[in-house]
Amino acid sequence: MLHVGIVGVSGFTGLELVKLLLHHPAVSIDYIASRSHIGEPLSNIFPSLNSICDKKIEAINEDRLKSLDVVFLALPHGVSMELVCKIHNKIRLIDLSADFRLSKDLYEKWYKTHLCPDLIETAVYGLPELNKDKIKDAKLIANPGCYATASILAILPFLDIIEGDVIIDAKSGVSGAGKSLREDLLFSEVASSFRAYSVAKHRHQPEIKQVLSEMKPINITFVPHLLPINRGILVTIYANLPTIFDEVFLFEKLKRFYINEPFVRVLKNLPQISNCVGTNFCDMSFALDKDNNRLIIIGVIDNLLKGASSQAVQNMNIMFGLKEEEGLNLKPYYP
Amino acid sequence: MLHVGIVGVSGFTGLELVKLLLHHPAVSIDYIASRSHIGEPLSNIFPSLNSICDKKIEAINEDRLKSLDVVFLALPHGVSMELVCKIHNKIRLIDLSADFRLSKDLYEKWYKTHLCPDLIETAVYGLPELNKDKIKDAKLIANPGCYATASILAILPFLDIIEGDVIIDAKSGVSGAGKSLREDLLFSEVASSFRAYSVAKHRHQPEIKQVLSEMKPINITFVPHLLPINRGILVTIYANLPTIFDEVFLFEKLKRFYINEPFVRVLKNLPQISNCVGTNFCDMSFALDKDNNRLIIIGVIDNLLKGASSQAVQNMNIMFGLKEEEGLNLKPYYP
Amino acid sequence: MLHVGIVGVSGFTGLELVKLLLHHPAVSIDYIASRSHIGEPLSNIFPSLNSICDKKIEAINEDRLKSLDVVFLALPHGVSMELVCKIHNKIRLIDLSADFRLSKDLYEKWYKTHLCPDLIETAVYGLPELNKDKIKDAKLIANPGCYATASILAILPFLDIIEGDVIIDAKSGVSGAGKSLREDLLFSEVASSFRAYSVAKHRHQPEIKQVLSEMKPINITFVPHLLPINRGILVTIYANLPTIFDEVFLFEKLKRFYINEPFVRVLKNLPQISNCVGTNFCDMSFALDKDNNRLIIIGVIDNLLKGASSQAVQNMNIMFGLKEEEGLNLKPYYP
Amino acid sequence: MLHVGIVGVSGFTGLELVKLLLHHPAVSIDYIASRSHIGEPLSNIFPSLNSICDKKIEAINEDRLKSLDVVFLALPHGVSMELVCKIHNKIRLIDLSADFRLSKDLYEKWYKTHLCPDLIETAVYGLPELNKDKIKDAKLIANPGCYATASILAILPFLDIIEGDVIIDAKSGVSGAGKSLREDLLFSEVASSFRAYSVAKHRHQPEIKQVLSEMKPINITFVPHLLPINRGILVTIYANLPTIFDEVFLFEKLKRFYINEPFVRVLKNLPQISNCVGTNFCDMSFALDKDNNRLIIIGVIDNLLKGASSQAVQNMNIMFGLKEEEGLNLKPYYP
């Protein structure tokens, strides 16, 4: 039985971690902590958890953390590294923030001064479909961003044949922004509406570029949009092909690429968000614009699950030699 | 291991049964059948089930059914009894239709001529919080309607003290109407809107009245409304009190009534649909209109789960001596 | 040409007033003011008004106000009366707040100490279908609350025949709460959900009761709910009849009651919110629960229009001898 | 006073035409017709029009049509040309279908055999911002498609400087599909979801390409998506620049391009659908991806208005020498 802690339980990714790990057959949640609401039962913040998890939120305590097998950090960017710097060598860590995803230079360009840049190189980018072997032995997992997960998984199978820039037109549900009390996240602003934001300057753009560039030089244009739904990301990706490819060939190539991956569903039909939400799947499909030798790849994930918390659990399973699907046979919310 | 069949898998309640039973630790789904789509994998109808359940849909075959331990019938009203009449004495049945919920007279007034009225009396109304003992030995369960479940659970604890008529103002998400191809269920008609329907003539009204009347004579006014959401029912119930009651007394009374029930959550705050959806819970709360000696009870369920499929599984657990919560530690969909 | 001012343009009802009055054929908007955003164009706050109304927001100035023909006050409760006390005798006022709707005693019980209680009696409750004659000469209009408008219009035609208490189960879209930055108004909390609030203690309850009680003693139980939509109110009203009434008789009675009212639509079918939103109509229908001699009345309005701003314009039209429909031939938003 | 007819009033664009023309100061709606519901009041089909337009729907009669000044055809593709072929030389026509938008060859490739191909050349593509002069004298207007309107208006100002292919990632509300009774348009399928469709094979792709190619050779990749909202289109357009451009220069260029156009709003901030819905505006903005010399243009319209019916009225105004904005000072639906 793994003794697990979750730090940062007052946000949505913390909430999802609790829901996933509560009945994970190999896990005991020994410790839930937050910077606020200390002493309150978690169900005070999230009444949906009434009689499911009435565990009390504890203060963040380094000694307590060190006594565990693994700790999930669901803290804001910048806050997470403060804690990681202190406890990293004592215990295996899965960090859901962006603090260890980027090289020092990129991180400091897009976020802020890094507090423990030496640790960045020891961190493993926790995308199991890309880094499974490294994850097994990782002490510190940098759990990927939601947009980055969907985008990288969609591009990877075709990376060797595409050429030139890649354009990612991404659309996300509102939960990606967490519970922040912002006017632009009010129901009256989001419902019946749709908009782009952070056009070509979203922080997941360097993350996607860095990960893919390790395999092949690539430029990325990334434009995120806000959907009037709670959960789910759909990315529509445009990539150029140097020549005419056959659709059957491309489908087989894609199929083969993920043949051993339990959490990528390669679809013949176009995916839709509602079929994926609630699961750890990435749903993928593509179409060919033959007139322009352009490949259009579509990827769908649940931003809070494969884009955050269930991917973190998938990483934990791999780190501790459990079955990768353990505790993750989730059912789609549809309808 | 229970060998289970599900008949009527092409509708939403059938879909939910499959999702619930697939990883139920005591169950093996041996047989899924439908009147249409025979020979197709279930994931053809519900792409959300891709690589989760690609089982093929079979034709409805009485011999196959008789070889099982228990069969769930998720068929339309009227169709279900045709099958029940034929196989009832061979196998334990959980019928999610209305066919065995009402007395012959009421059924024939609100639905149609009954094909096997003698069976009605042998059926047990499958509301575990009311009939747990009878359910244990039942051969045929009449699984309650969604509105009836929410309404009865909300009224029961106070039935002894209220007097006069009870008014139920009910609001349901769209999935209660299933996947019917009706113009009034199009997105353009439902989104950004709200309306009442079947005012004072909905078929769950006699169901609620019949069940409660067995305990105490009561009149019911029932008005359902259609919410622009997929899942969830909230009922607001108005009942008269003969005298002034103390709120603390009423809260304790309610709390005590459900003290041993794992699936009723008695709340101090007002419940909301999103906290309950995805679970087998009924969330309950009340307020007192002291000026008018009127009790206002609020009940919330997921119409497809506690209002249909997970309640059916709860019934199965009880029928077969399993732990009542087995396979039902579901997590709320929120956010 | 009427010279009009709008005070409190940074909220939703202020916004609606601007949209309605901009092209009202008999009106010139000479002055828009607010307590904040002074000096900014209105389209800064509401980008939807770009190139429609780029007028600058001015500070609230009593002298400026006094030079106008009529001023609409779209200020919060409590703030409005401060201004009214100062300028009431100089100019005709239409106050959209609750400050002059209730008797002093009721106001002080439900809101706060009143600053100019003597003025309350001079104010006319601006429900044209009830008080048209008084509105003509009014100096100060207390524009009705949104829930109160829908409820009173629905009850009025039947007030003489119903007996006993009236129960109002009301459902409103989110815009009724304005643009307040509250966690419970975030998209993630409201979407896919539904809940009751202020059960039997909402401030529109005494307003409804006071208005109706002037005609006949009556008790009201009022329970509001929050719909996951932006606009629209639907009230479902339960009233007892002393004896059996004929449906045709009741329909004719209702029809006749509003025969001369241009803004009440008496419908044979059940109304729905989307058919009414965007207009100054109140849509009405009823059903009879014959088993219980209970009348179920349904009323629908757009909470920001007939429930606030377009009703205020209707009042202005009447006050200044214009055609009641002037500037109000609005078209429903549907689809 | 123009005597106007509308053929095809049972669909959404017909409904919008009625709403727009009913109080248009220069118009009298003399005739509304449809292929179905003949003899019924229009408010039977659209109860939202109760007491607004209870006019009876007539059969389609060529003689009646010929007696009018102008006729709007809101018929399905293929059906429209049947009627146009018969009455084209008698009366001025504004056709909202696709039947006269494309060259014969393109039409027959993407739709079906054309019945009167000679007329295609006489038709004027009714995008006022492009063809105002030709529209003045047009006998037959081919009113642009919704996606085409948004896309062309967004690309036009930059057409001279972009090079290479243009990628259009388009997102539309559900009303674009009309009231079709299709399973994929049910609330349960659309709500809380999002998906691409007709990837790189939507019929508006050749329309956009044809219109732009008349000015400059260009290739288009077009991918539409379905938003869980009723109204609105947002297009995100990716175009390559041959060199580094200055953002201020580009903004001024855009501003200048539409300086005389009353219905294009050039915005400094990113547009959002809810600010535009309800109006005849096209809202536009752009961002520069400097790392990749890529221009990202965003355009927003109401698909039923500027994308169909109000653009048709704008065309009528121009054809008959009226003020272009006549009857079109619509207010945004927000909130």
C-alpha cells in the first residue's frame, strides 16, 4: 500500500486527485494539505465530497511529507518549487505545476526566477506515452500541462513526416482556469459565448515546442480559446506534409504508434469532447486536406484528468511498478 | 461472480448500467441485448465506450436470459412487460420501466392494458430506503421512476407530521427523456431556456401517490420542468405542518430517519445538482416558512443513477446479499 | 423630445436602459452617470456597445440631473434613496431599486433604515398593468422587482377566486444577480447545475405580498432558484380554488383580464423562457389540477426587461403621454 | 414603402428576416410563404412571435411574388434555384441559399446540377463591404454563407500582404444547422461538448476561395467546429507574412480598410461572440506571432444576422438606395 500525500487540495486538480486516489486499490491517502482552509474538512470547500471525503485539511508540513511514499503537488506555479526545493531528495514527487517542465532559461522567460534550477534537469517530463522508461525511476515528475498533453500526443505520431511550422488551434473548458474569482469567468461572461485569449503568447507554447524540439526542430503557433463548458480540451492541429500521403497509410502509422498505449484511443470518426470527459483517454483522429498537402490532427482530452490529475496517477502507477491502468478505469461522463 | 444480462443497451439507462457493472467486483456482464443494432459493438452506438466496452449487442433471446443470475431490463414502458411475462419465473429481474410499479388499475389508466397483471403484486418496488427487506427476496424488482425516487425520499422522513396536500415542483435535466429524436429536445430549443411540461398529468404523479398512500392518505400535485442541463433532478416540495415545529427538531428527525442509509446525504446547506451528479446519492435539505407553517423540502439526485441505473445496481446488491455500496462508490462529476 | 438621464450605467439594468433608449423615437439620452468608471466611454465597461454607445460616463451631479425631464436610477438598494432624497422634487424619477417599493416598516425589516420614509407614500408602484392611471401623474416610480413582476401579473387575474396561501416556485437566470464577482456565480458553479436559494426569505416575497394584500389578504410562500442561463424568469404558482372551475371559464377570465394590455401574452400552450427573452412581454398560461382543485399558473418574463429596464421605459411612456409601446416593439432573442 | 416578400419562413433565417423587416421603416411585409404549414399563422411555428407576427403563411405563388418590389428567398440549397429560374427577370431577388454563389463548375462539384447556370453570372455576391457598387444595381443577390462572411471580411484587409496558404479554424453555434431533426443536434449531444465536422470538405471552403481568388491566387484550408451555443461564429485565421510587420502598421491598415463601413468593428481587444450576437456587426481583431511571422486574425459575427438575414437586409437597403443602416441599429443580446 502506497502512502500518499496531496498538497494543494483546495483547487480543482487537487480535488480530482482526491477523487481518483480515494478508491485506488494500491493507495492510502495519508495526508491532504493546503495553504488555506487548514483544519476544515475537505467537504467544506467541496460539498460534492460530503460523506465521500470528510478528511481534514492539514497545514503543509515538511516532516509529514517526508514520511510518505509519494506526494502530489497541486500548487500554483512558483509556489510549488518552494516546497520541492526543500523536500525533493527525501521523497518521490509528482508536481502538477509548470515549475519543472521547462529549461531554466525558458522558465524564467515565461514565468519567473527559478529557485532551484539545478533540480530541473533531474525532473522527468511525465508524459507516459513519451517517457515511460524514465518515469519508472524518476524522483521528481514534472506533470505536463493540459494543452501540452493534448498537443504533443497529437503531433508525436506524425512528427517524422511533417515539415515546417505547426499551428495549434486549441479550445478548452473553463475548469482549466480553476476556481479563480475573475470577472471573465463569471457565468454571464462565459455562457453563450466563445473567445480566444493569450493569442500566440500562452505559456504552454514553449512547453510544447521544447518537448518536440528534442526530437526535431519545430516551430509552433499556439492559440487557445475558452469554451462555454466546464471540462475538456480539443486541439485542431495543422501541419504541412512534404508530399502526398495516403490516408490509409497515415491511419496505420497512427494506430501502430499507440498500439501499446492503453490511454490513447485512435478513432476513425472525429472525436468529440463529451465522449472523452471523465476519463484518462486522449482521443485522436485526423483528416487530410489533399488540395494543400496538409494534415489536420484532432486530439481530445479531459483537461483535469489526462491533462492533469489522472495523468499524475498514471505516472505514479509507472513509478511504483503498478499496472499502468490501476485505479484508472474511469467511465466517460456522457451523457 | 454474478452472471448478469442487460436488455435495452441502446438507451441512456442501459448505457449507465453497462458503465456501472463493467468493473463491479462481483459481476460479470455475460449478455447485452437490444431490439436494434444487433451484431454491432456497443461502442458503435456510444463512441464514448470505445476500448471500454466493445462487446457486441445480441438479439433478445429468452433461453440466453434464463441462463443468467439476474437480468436488468432497460426497455420502454409496455415493451418490458412483454419480456417479463415470458421469463419471470426463471430468473431474477430488475425492471427499470414503469410496467410493474403501479397497481393494475392505475397502470391501465396512465399507460395501457397490462399483459400480465398477476405479476404486479409479486413485484417489489425497488426503493431500498423504503423496502430493503422485501428487496432481499424479490424475484422481480420494479425500479422506481426518477422523479418518484427524489420525491418519495424527500417526503418520507416527514410523512408522519405533514398534513394536507403535498405540492412537488420538479426540475429535470434532458437525459430523462433519453435519446428521442424530438424537436423539443434539440439544442436550439432547450439551451438558454426552461419550461414546464405535463403539468399535473405526469405519469410519476400516481407512482408517488400510490407509494406514499400505502402509509398515509395523501394528495399530490406534481409539476415537472425541463432544465437546460444533461443530468440531475431537483425537487422542491411544499407541505403543510399542523403547528409550529422547531428547525433543530426537524433536522434531527431527518438525520435520524436516514442514519443507516449510505446513499442519502442530509445537508445543512441547500443542495445543488452539480454536487450530486455522477453518484448514487440523494442529497436532502429543508427550510421552514414559519409565517405559514410550511415545510419546504429539497431533494436532488442524478436522474440516470439514483433515479434509474445505480439504484438498480443497489437493488441487485441487496438481492444477492452483497454489500449495498459494492461497485457504487461513484465520484461526483463536479466540476 | 424627452431629455433623459441614466444613473448607474455600469450594471446590467443600466446597460439595458441605454440599449432601449438609444433609439427610442421620443428620447434623447443626455446624461449617463455612475459611481465608478467616470470619464470612461461606456463601451469600455461593455465592449458589446462599441460604436453603438461610446458616450462617456459622468460623475453623479445633482444639478445636471435636475435639468433633465426624467431620470432612471439603476443603483443598488440603499444607494438609490440617497440620491432620490436630494432630487425628488425637481424632476420625475424612475427608480429601479427596491428603495420605494415597500412600506417603511417592511423596508426596514427586509433592507435597512430608510433615509426619506415620507417619500415612500408619494411613490407609485410602477406595474402598468395594475397602476396605469397613477403612473401617468407620478413624480417618483418604484419600478417593481423582477420576481415580483412575474408573480403579481400571474396571480392578479385569479386573485378574486383563489383562497388560502399562494406558493410561488420561481426560477431565474443568472443576470438577475448582476455582474457581482461572487464565487457562486462563476461559470464552473452555475453551468450544468441548479439550486434553490434564499428559501422563504427572499426580499421579493414581502413586495409581492404587500401589493396583493392591498386587494385581498393573502399569504405567500416564495422560493427562488438559479437557472444555468443568462436571462429569463419562470414562476410556477400554486393556488387553491374553493370549488371546481371550468378550464374554458378560467381561460376566458384570464384573456379578458389582460385584453387591453399590450405586453401580456395569454397563451394556450405552456410558455417557455426562450420565447419571451428579449421582449417586454409577460407570457402566461395555466393548468388545472382537478383532483385537488388547484390552479397552477405559469408566468414568464425577461428579468432584465419586463422585470426591470423595459418596464421602466413602459412607465416613462405612460408618464409622458407617449404610446405605451413606443420604443418597445422588441423582438425575442430566440433562437 | 417597399413591398417585400419572404419565401421560406419556417426556418431560422426566414424567422430572422421577419423579425428584422417587421419594423423596418421603409418596408411592408406583404407576403410570407413556405413549402409547408400553409394557412397557419407564423406564430404557430414560432410561438415567440405570438402577437408580434400572427400573419398567415401562404403557398408559394409566382404571380404573387412578381407583384412585389423585392423577395427574400430563405429556401434550402437546390430548392431556391427552382424558384429563381422562374421569376428572376420580373423582380429583384435576394437569395440566402448557396445556389448563386459559386461558378457553375464549383457549384456542381460541391452541390448538384444547376438548373439555370446562365443566371449565375448575373448574380452579385452580396457582401456589401466588397461589392457595394454592384449590389446597387443587382437584380439577383447571392447572399454570402455565414462562415464565408466572417472569413472573407477577416482576410480582405490583409490579402495584399499575406503569402501562401490561409488556414481558417472556424467555430459556429448550433443555429447554423437550422431546426433539422438530427440526432447530433440534440441537446444531449451538443451541450457540454465540442467537435469538428466536415474537416477540409465544408461547402463554404470553395466559396471563400472563389471570392478571394478573384483578387489574388490563394489556397484555403477550412475546418469548422460546433460550439455548444445557439448563435455566433468565431473564425481564427492563420496567414503567413513574408517579413516582419509592425503591429501598429497592421492595426492602422485594418482600421483604414473598414473606415467607411458601418458594420465592421475593428477592436483593440480580442472579440468575443456574446458581444456581437444580436447585431449586424463583424467584430475583428488580430495578433502577431512574431517568432513565426504569422498573422492571426479573429473575426466574429452572428451567423443568423450578418451571416444571413441582416446582411440580406443590408443588401436590400443598398439595392433600393436606402441608408445602409436603415432598420439595422440592432442591439447586442449580451448579457
